[in-house]
Amino acid sequence: MVVHILTCVTKFIIRHRRLLLFRDRRRRLHLYNLETEERTSLLSVCSYVQWVPGSDVVVAQSRNNLCIWYSIDHAERVTTFPIKGDVEDIEHVDGRTEVVVDEGVRPRKAAVRKFHN
């Protein structure tokens, strides 16, 4: 039984309300399985996190790294890319997902590998 979970800054309930993805006050990113009551720490520092709607994909930023989980069911499998700037948004158009990164001069779009639901 869960009595208290940390105050969440950002949270997403996903996968038929089975998983809770949240960022705490210290900007750490966690994944909590509501059925098994297991918590997995994903990142020790997270400035941005977004669940890609209609998929199992999670995109986050940790310092100068873009972190992508193509299947959150396998949280240990994270793909990391170095980036300059801050992630601003995720755009999903015509079956293609792009991460918008503000590099100071103008936003740049980085394609996220096409994924399947």
C-alpha cells in the first residue's frame, strides 16, 4: 500500500493507468508501477519530460542529453543523444515525431526514430 508519494512537479498516468511517470521537487524522474507498487528511478536530473501521445515513447532532457525510451516497459533501455540548448516541445506530424530544441538563435528540430505502438 502506498501511503505517500513525493510531491510531483510533472506527472503522467499512462498505459491504461498502470504506470505513473513523475518528476519530483528535486527534478528527479521516476516511473511507478501502480499494480506492483515498484518505483524505478530513470534520471537524477530532469529538466523536461513528455510522454509521446499514442505510444510507449518517453522523451526527457537531463542536462545536455536528450534521453529517449522507445518502450517504457523496458526502462533500462534508454537512448541518449548530446544536445545543445533546451527541449521546448515534441511535435508529431504525419507519422513523424520531432523534438524541438531551443539552441538560442532559433529552434532546431531533431527527429525521433519512427516507432510503432
